[in-house]
Amino acid sequence: MSLMPGRARRLESAISICLLAVLILIGLVVFVKQSYVDMGRFGIGPPTGPELEIPPDLASFVPAGVEAISETEIYDSENLYEKINGRAALYTDSGFKKLFAQRFVSKDDKNLIMELYLYDMGNVRGAFSVYGVQRRADVNALPAFPVSYAYRTSNALYLVHGKYYIELVGFSESAELLGAMIETAQKIQANLAADSDTEIAELSLFPTENIVQGSVKLHLTNGLAFEGLTDTFTARYKVGDQIVTAFLSRRASAEEARNVAESYCKFLIDNGGAAKPATDKILEGNIIGFHYETYDTFEIVLSIGAFVIGVHEAQSQELAEKLALRLVNKLSKAANQ
Amino acid sequence: MAEKDETKLCRRKFLARAGKAGISIAAAAGLSRLLYDATGPKTGVDTESLVTLQNFSVPYKAGQTMSVVKGADRVETVRKAIELLGGIERFVKPGETVAIKPNVAFASPPILGATAHPELVAEVVRLCYSRGKAKKVYVADNPIYDPASCFMLSGIGKAASEAGAKVVLPKTHFFKPTTLAGGKLIKNWPIFYEPLKNIDKLIGIAPIKDHHRAGASMSMKNWYGLLGGRRNIFHQDINTIIAELATMVKPTLVILDGTEVMMTNGPTGGSVSDLRRANTLIASCDQVAADSFGCAFLDLKPSDLPYLAKAEKAGAGTTDYDSLKPIVTTVS
């Protein structure tokens, strides 16, 4: 039985060696890859941490008399719950990217502790959304503070800086601590790139008379409990002893705004509302009333250009119509500018 | 000539080479078989090692199931609340071992009301020792965030230790898997078992708090801290997990602290303005009743919290707290 000549045999040997080398290489790759298996995916090991990056140097923002007492902690949407537990969903539903947190203490008084939370919300709308939804009532505004959205309580300070939502939480009520927190926030504003727009155009569209200060909120989803109302701003107004809510939502086109307004009207009627005649013709066909045992409420929904606007849970139709017309006028003026 | 010989393959050589090839293939297959892991990484636990929490409850006493005490001083209100139920002696017998499970979920100070108050925890520890003549009192919780920081900054670690309790921080081997019979979520799930393993009585201490997901965090939600693993997945079905926890954990007593109630931005809060002073403390042998009563401090009705009805249906207690004829009083 004859075999191949010498040259062919050498070629065959070379090919075999190459194939063996490839197989060994594949084996090595499999071995190395298996060594780095993410057990967290199977729920039996620690979760994969946030990707490595250089975090903002939080300690660089605190005043000279304050020093860090913990490392900078970094959380992403996978492990945010470890830090804030049940409140994590509020952030992750609003575009949350990262949280950087660190605790600090006064060098002179070890009882004066504060914690800085720097939430990267992706953009200013995400940051404003979590800021507005959590805004405390009866708080102290910071009129001299060089940002639009900031307030303080007796132990904490909250603000929006571009894509960042920032909380400075004092572990006690102290004027000294509050001073340090204000200075920290100012340094952040001056030295940390906002990486986003810092203003939100829709906020200037709400009429200012009788508005409850700090009541504007941005609901990125499920505005007024209606799935179709995304990216919806609400503001509360106090007229006499009555509180009423106005809302507006910018859509991609006038047609979309019309469709959303119609869907929301239908939603209200499907849930027990009834159409009411309007005293002003611009609101005709846009008023829906709800009758309860001891009181009535009124809703107004309409589209103006690319905006869906309206009034929510007014206790009188007159009040609802007045506020809706003010909103219409403000939008019309803004459109003409 | 030699080359010619090499180019020829005789039957003998052929069989020898075929044999070697066969041995190589068999060795490779055998090695693969040896290294093959048919099960893959374990996602659950060995069912043979499942543990079951014992029933720590005490016999029912008509008219002494729930007490509500109004007052600003937690030490005074908790003393009175327990006294109204028959005193700590009803719950803790001499020589018994007690575990106290406070809510120590966050590394935040008492002023923020996100955790059980250290003075309250310490007073219950003292009562167990002084009146109950307990042999040993453990204080334990499993915060997801660094437990040592949570116990330190909440003040609970220091207060409990000074009162004589042994503070138990979670370690990996302290967790054992459990399954709730008929449960939907608690199946082969690790719980913080070590501090509950050899005890006689279990007391829960929780503040009344708003909770972004659950609506409210009170006595029943407090048991969430016994869960190990990646328990955040249960947030997707929060009402079921709270009801299952209340069914699984049968405490001796729960103490629900409404001295200061976290009305907004729970469960973490952050500002003292999130709190409202209600100056009320509830002690109850029925955790469902306690939470049904407590939710009013958050301007909620029991029907606003679906987990209450679920727990009641599962037999964990009653939402009709009036039927228990709670004893209500005020301490100055």
C-alpha cells in the first residue's frame, strides 16, 4: 500500500500542526473565559459592578474644614437598590445612569456629618423629574443660589445641576453644616461640567399668578395616571382656598397632540366622567366633569399646536375654565414670540 | 529503498496506529466526561438543607392583643404599650433567648427616621433582661448596604450593645435556604437564619414610613431584612413578598413606632421635613392588625395596601384591628 510522497507528507504534517495549534488556542480561550464567568448572573455571586471609570472627585467640592470619612461609592441601575432600596425605581424609571456618594465630617466637630449624593440622570429633564417629584413642601428657597432648581430644608439641600440631581443630607440640624452644604453645592455648580442643558423651556409656559412655588413636577411616564401622557409637566395653583392642577405636555407634532388629547378625554369618560358644556367656545367639547356624593370635579383637556394642555381636579368649572384660558393665552403668547 | 519502505503501510502498522488513535479519542472522551458539569452553576440551593422558621407567637389573650400608646417619649410609650399587653413577662420567660429584629436598613442617623430608633431598641432589650429575665438577647438585621455602617450610623449597634444585647451582623454562612409552603416567591430562598436558629422569642421593631414601592413600610415590611440573596427582584411583586414574609414569620410581638412618621420620600427620606410627629406607638401580637392601624398615620386606608389583605387571607392576622379591641392610652 503506497503512501504520499515526502513533500506531500511534510505539507500534511504542517497542516496538522496548524490545526492542533488552533485547537489548543480555542481550548485556552475557553479556559480563560470560563475563569471570568459572572456568577452574579446566576444569582449566586456578587453582581457585576459599574463599569470602571474615573468618578468625580467629590472631596474636591467640600469646604476646607470638611474631610471625607468614606470612600466614594458608585452605583449603577443594577445595584442602586443597595444604597436607596425601595426608592431606586423612581430613579431608574427617570433615566438614571450613576450615583456617586460620599460621607464627610467637620474637622472641628465630629458630630457634624453630611453625605453627598450626586445622581447622573442623563439629562436635565431626568434630573428635574426626580427633583420635582421628591420636592419637600414648606421648604426654604435659595433665592441667591445661582441655579434655578434648588431648595433647602433644616438639614438638607437639594438641587439640579444640568444632568445631575444632587442631595446634600446633614446628619443633624446645624447652621454650620448647612453652610458647608451650600458651599459644597456652589462649588459643584462652578466646577462640575453639567454635560447637559441646564434649563427646561416648558417651565416658563405656566402662568405665574397664584402658582404654588416649587409645585412644578415633570412626570416622564404615566402623567395624571394616564399611560399616554408622557413627559408631562404639572403645576399647582392656589385660588382662594382651592387647589387646582394645570398640566402641559409637548408632543412631536400638532397631530400627535390632538390624538393624545382625544385619548385622554376618552380615558376620563371611560372612567366615569361626563362631557360638560363650556362657557368659552375655545373650551367647547373639552370639559369633563366627575360627580361624587358630596362634590364635583372638573377636567379640561385640549391641544394647542404641539401641546396637550389642561386642568386637573378643579373643584369648580369656573375655576377650571379660568386657569385653562390663562394657560392657552400664555402658550399663544409664547408661540408668537 | 528505505524511503520506499516508509511509504508502505503494512497491516500491523495500520492496526497499531488505529489503536493509538482509538486510545487518544477514548482518553479525550473520558477526560471530557470527567470534567463535564451536567448541572451548571447552581441557581438555587440544596433542598435537603432547607430550614423552617419556628412559630414564635404566644397564646392569644382576649383584649390583650394590641395596645396603642400616645406620647413623645419612646421609652415611656413602649414600656406602657407592653405593660398593657400583660408585661414583657407574658412574652419572655426567664432563661429564654430573644431575637430583636429592628429596621436597620440604611446608614442614616436617627434624626431622619429611616431606621428603628436606637432608644426604642435599647429599651426593649433592657425590658427583656430586667423583667423578662432573658438569658440572651440578640439584635440582628441584614441591610443590603454595608451592615456595619448601618448599625453604627443608625445608633442601633451602640445602643443595643450598651443595653446588653449581642448585635449580629450578617455573614455568608449565617444564611440558610427556606421555602414557604404554598408560597409563590419564597422558594429555596436564603434567609438570615443564624440569629433565629436557637431562639425562643422574636420581636420586630419598625418605624412607620412611606415607601415608594410598597406604599408603606411597617412591621410586615420589616421582615424583608431577613431575606438574603438579590432580594431586590421581589420589588417587582412587592405586595406578594410582604404578605409571604408576614405568613412565614410568626413573631412574638411587633412594635410599630409612629412617634415620628416618614410621610414622604420613603423609605430613605433624607430631610427632617419628610417626618411628621404623631407621637404614637403600637405594640401588637398581630402584625397585620398593627400595620392596618398604622397606615392611617400615612393618610392611607388598609385597602390602599394590597399586601394587608393578602396577608389576612393567608392567615397572618386581621385587618379589622377594632375586632381586637386595642387598648388605647396616653402617657405624659
